[in-house]
Amino acid sequence: MESNWALDRRLDILILGPMGADDTPEASTLPVQQAIQSLLAEDAFVELMDRYGIVETNVRVPVGETPGEIVENILRLLDEVDLVVFNLTPKPESPDRANVFYELGLVHALGIPALLVIQEDAARSVPFYARSAMLYTAAVFTPEALADALRLPLRNFLDLDNREGNLLNDRVTQFYGGLPVVDISAAVGLATGYYDNFLSRLITEGGFLAQYPNLIRAVVYVRPSSLESTYEADRQRLRLALEAEGLALETAKLEPIPQDSKGYLWFDHVQGVVLDVPRTIYPLRRSPRLFSFMERFRGVTGANARRALIQRQAQIESALLERVEVALDYQVRRDGPRVRPTLLRYTTIEGAPALVQRLLAG
């Protein structure tokens, strides 16, 4: 699941490709950068930027005098970037493109959306790990030809309301059920514990669902408002949002049953629609990705820079929370007929009252 790239009101694109001593245009990042910049200046893209309230756009290529400086620059940019565009066209003196595919593997592991472009004559040389992703080709590597090749996929990525497909479609992420490697130990670990200890107990056939058929009508996962918030604060926000629409949140305590070995089951509900703000998900604020980001930007000063930092932090948090939901869906699919997936819904605190009303009416 791709995150909302527009959340921080910026668009950051990084261009990566082969590096070498020659200046072969086909193997350079500069024509790709120029193509992207020209596309973003077109009316259709300007309208998209306006629609999502974007106030800053950056299309960057790595810079540095030494390999060490370039690597540092790339790693720093990857923490800020929304999309990476890879030029996979080989350079004559370095046809294996080892650095490029190392970077591509890193981007896949971090769960960053990527577009892959290559000169037509070289398309067959792409290693099989990259063949599961869509390759965009250009007969010549001019900015004009590259713009024609990238116009539709770039617009598809940027248009959040009409997006088709998923740019997180690499082999490794597919293997782990749609989860990038970086999130497996954080989002997936917490989601798995939450599913096993609470959520599955509500939707498992023959368990509490059979014992209390009229009390568990639906199960709604209510996303935390922020990882900087707390369970208690968000639960109170949920209660007040429901009360504003005339809905009363009640607490149920179910006695242990033979089919479930975990003891009592507590939950909040509105007339049998269970609403749960997941207490165990808030430790995501301690995820290594978020810690690393905050540590490196600890010394940032200035109102605009601090505002941008807060917005980017919110974007990373949102991506982590979205991947919790992907992980929960993965667990539901894995359990197959043991559970009743049609009972499960996802919503925000703000969206909870309307969803509850629809579920009660239906």
C-alpha cells in the first residue's frame, strides 16, 4: 500500500542511474531529470499540484565530489523522497550496473515507490528481480522522448484519487504480502500481536462470535490519530465524535469460553458494532525508521524548516499505520475460512460515526 505522497505538501523525486567516467547521454540521470521537470510544468500536472495543495517540488540527482559524498547524499534524499525514477540503461564501461541495482534493492526494502525507465535496445538486459516491475522504454534518451514515456505513469502515481496499480510491486515486497522489508519487524510485528491477541478473537468462527451472535455485528479498527497521541486521548476523541452524532459507546466484558484460551474479552461497541482504537499499535512511534529520521533532523531550526519536518514525520507515520492495516488483511487472508473477514472494517476517528450509522442501518 503506497502512502499519501502529498501529506507534507511537497513532491520530492530522486533520479538514480549509472555513474561512470564517460558522459553517454543514454546512461545519464540528467535527461530524466529534465523530462520530469518538463512534465511537472505541463498544465495537467500543475492542476494536480494545485489540487493536492503542493507548495514545493524538488527533482534531484545525486551530487558529491567523492563516492562517499554521493552515497551520503543518496541515503539522505531517500528519507525525504516520495518517488524514485531509475534509469537502468547501462554505461559502456560498466554494463552490469551493480550500483544501480543495489540502490533499487534498497528502495524496494524501504518501500519507496519507483519508476523504471530504460533505452529500448537495453530492455532485455534487465535482471529478473526487476522484471516484475513495469519498465518504461524510450528509443532515444532525449528529454522529449523520456517525457512521452513517463507522462502516464507519473500522472498515475501523482493522482491519488484515480490511481491504478501499485508502484510497490517488486518481487520481495510481493513475497511478503505487500510489505516492504523495513516494516516487517515494526508494523507487521505489532499488527500480528494485535491480531492474535484481540482482533482474531472477535471474528473467528465458533468462538465468541458463535457464543454472542447478537453482540458482535461488525468489528471496526479505528486508526490512531497520530503516533504522537495516546490510546487514552484517541479513545476519548472517538467517544466525543460518536456522542456528537447521538451514538453512545459502551464497554462489554465477555466471560471466557472453552473455544478461546486467552480469558476474558473486553471491547467497546455501539449496539454491537465493535470499535477498537488499537492500544498496542502506538509503540510504532519507536520504529527504527522514524527514530532515524528524527535523530538526523534534531538540529533543524527555523519555522518553515520545522513545519516541513513535522509534515514529513506525519507522512512517515501515516505510511506505517497504513502498513499495519495491510498486515492485518494479510493475517485475515492467511486464516482463511477460520475467520469471517466480512465483519472487519477500517476507519478514522473522524469517519467512525458515519460508518457506525451505515452498519446499524444495514
